[in-house]
Amino acid sequence: MNQQTKWSQFGVLISVFFFWGFVAASNDILIPVFKEKLHMNQLQSQMISFAFYAAYTVGSIIYVFASKQSGGDILNRIGYKNGISLGLVISAFGTLLFYPAAQTASFALVLLGLFIVGLGFSLQQTAANPLAIAMGDPKLGAQRLSLAGGVNNIGTTIGPLLVSLAIFGSINTNGEANTASIESVKTPYLILGGLFLLVAAIFKFSSLPNQIQSEPEAVAATSPTDVFEATVGTAKTSALNYMQLILGMIGIFVYVGVEVSTASNLPEFMRQKLHTPTEYIAPYVSLYWASLMIGRWTASVDAFGVSASTKKVMNFLIPYIAFAFFLLITKVARHDITPFYVYALVIVAIIIANLLSRGNPARQLLIFSICGIAALLIGMFSTGLTSVYAFISVGLFCSTLWPCIFTLAIAGLGKHTNEGASLLIMMIMGGGLVPLLQGFLADKVVGIQLSYITGVACFAYLAYYAIRAKAILKAQGIDYDRLESAGAH
């Protein structure tokens, strides 16, 4: 049976996605500032990413261990919206550490603060992602996650510009910026902590579902929708008995790794190769994360259930509305936006890739991974702004990979869905380890530009997973090609 999305409830849920994006993208501004002020190498500066994303792994391990010790899944016991509220409170405590960290220019306290924020995000993500998939028609779960991801990327687009504004101030009429002040870091993060607490209260008293209805026992799949309503392999005792999940865990690891590493190494690439001062890099970092917003807004069109003719128009219009949003907030932040006009041509690539994908998560994962490889290779073997925009365009092709991988990995897990979701969140640690690997390659082996070979390897695995997951799920009775045919009008 098709379940309609309750948009008022879904709107409350996706607000939390904004905060994840704001903090994650803001880290890319903290990295060059602390590197410059504390005289660190590229590997050392990537510890900011490592501390934040390693917290996801630690948080997931705590979640799985606590669930086992208590004899039942924690979210099933305390409720999903209560879990998100608790996660927001934990993250708020982490932001408090930015005050002493900024006052004393303590890198250790910054890392600890980001780690605690990440712990809270881990619990929030474990609850919010399955909830987003479950809040409506099952076959549109990936599209709803893309829509939530689009809200996430409003945060990632605004975050670097606001944090840069707090650290450097605005660019004056002569095109000059103030000297960086680490002490100024505390203000945006303390405000963020207050917002965490406010939203925690909103979640606590909202009408958001507190439970997800478990899938029924295995039944014969008689229609494309039925395959989602059946629990395949109900005799399995653990989420780790499902190969789509195991391979998907590696997929999440390398996906988050390439997404974060591409952005976090971009400031150093621009400093070395284009001699761009740190205070002028924020708009480029913001455009990278805005590229994820552009792709996710485009991919989420199907979630609204509009007519075929309207969808065709929206497929071309939505990405440029998202791009216009980036230009607007960049202009408001008093940065020159004329260098970014040419990026409108690059956006054509995401429109074509999305149309070719036709909403099929396995096909979309394959096509976008191939495009990501091409973008990185162009960036590695070109110069000037061509290479910069090539690396930035990786954001376009990372945009929908999270919902694709997540949807494929938890498909058919039934009562093990929460466990599987927690294990996937655990693998977000790729966002901490892959940047360290690229930082090592940049410092010690091949230099900053060729270090992006790390991302090429990540995308290569994701292309493999797209092919392999499709075969695994088809053998279990979950066929996205049949769903696509059933949904075509």
C-alpha cells in the first residue's frame, strides 16, 4: 500500500539535516585558519575532519553496544524523535567548548568540541535517516533522503560563509579582508548550540512519529511495491548477515571520505597552485557544498509526486534555482560572484546524469560515480580555475550518493533495519580517515594535486557497489527496475 508523505511532519524532521551540514562544511574553513595560525602541515590540519567524523564511529559503537546490553534496540525503546532530541542536547554541550578553545587558541579543545558535536550527530543520523525513508511511499525513500540532503546543503552552503565572516569579517570596498581571528570562532558555534537546544525542544513536543512500524514477515512478492513490504530472509539473526549491508558499509565509508576529503583539501590546493589567500577561499568551499545542494534538489523532484510534464520543467529549473541561492548568499556576504557565472555550464552535467538515472538508486550510483571519477581526473591534470571547478563539481556527483547507498544497503533488512542504519552511520568515519590519507599523500608522496587519486579510488569502489548491490537485491526479490517500470506514467 502506498503511504503518503506527511509534509508537516517531514518538514520538522529535515530541519535537523541543516545543522549536520552547517557544522561539517564549516570545518573546511577552520582547517586552513588553524593550519596557518598554528603552523601545522596538511596532515595535521586534517585532524579537524578526523575528530568530527571519528565521533560518528564511536557513537555508533556505543549505540550498538548499549542496545545489546539492554536487550533491545535503543531507538525502539526511547523513540525516534526522543533520540533526535537527545542527540541535539549532546551536540549542544560540544559547542560550549568552542568558547575556551577560541579564547586560548587551543587546537585540542576544538577537536574535543567537534568530537562531542559529532557524537550527538551520530545518534541523530541513526534515527533520522530510516525515519525519512519510512515517512511515505517506500519506492520514493531515496528521493525523500535527497530532499532532506538538499536541506542539509543549505547548511553546508551557508556555514563556510558565516564562519568565514565571523573569523575574517566582511570584505571591504577595496577587496581586502581583516586578519583572521581564532577568538572569533566561538560566536557562531555558541549561537549554534543555542539553536540545538531550541530544536531539541521542538522535536520533543512535535507530532513526529516516535516509532517505525516493523516490516511484516516474509511474503511472496506479487507486485513491485510488495517487495518493499516483505522482509527477505527473516531467519537471519543480524544485519551483518546481509551482503548488501556489508558492502554498503564500505560504500558509506568511501563516499563520505571522498566527499569530505575533496572539500577539506581544496583550500590548500588553491593556496599552493593559485596562490589564493585563505580569506578568499570561503566562496569556493561554499560552492562545493552548494553543488551537493544543487544535485540533491534536482534528485528530489520525484518525491513531490508532480505530473510528468511539471517534473520535466523542474528537472531543468530546480538546479539553477539552487545555484541562484548560492550566488545570492555569496553576494550578501560581500564576495565577488562574477567568477562563478561559468559554473552554470557545469550544472548541465548533473541535469543529464539525473535524467539518465531515472530515479533508480543503483543506476544513479553507477552513473554519478563514473562522473565523479571524470571530474577528479580533469582536476588532477588541468590548471587554474579549470582544475578548481573540476574539483568543486565533485560535489554535484556526490550529491545523491548517500541516499542511493543508504537505500540499497538497508533494503530487505526488516527488523534489523535500525541495527543496519547504525552500522552505516558508524562508517561515516571515512570522512575522518580518507582526508588523513589524502593529506599524507599531499605532504609526503605525490603533492596536493595528484593526491586526489584517493577520491578516484573511492568512486571506483562505489561504481562496483552499484553493480553488485543490484544483483544481490534482485536475488532477494527486490528489483528497482521493476519499481521504475511500475512508477512510469
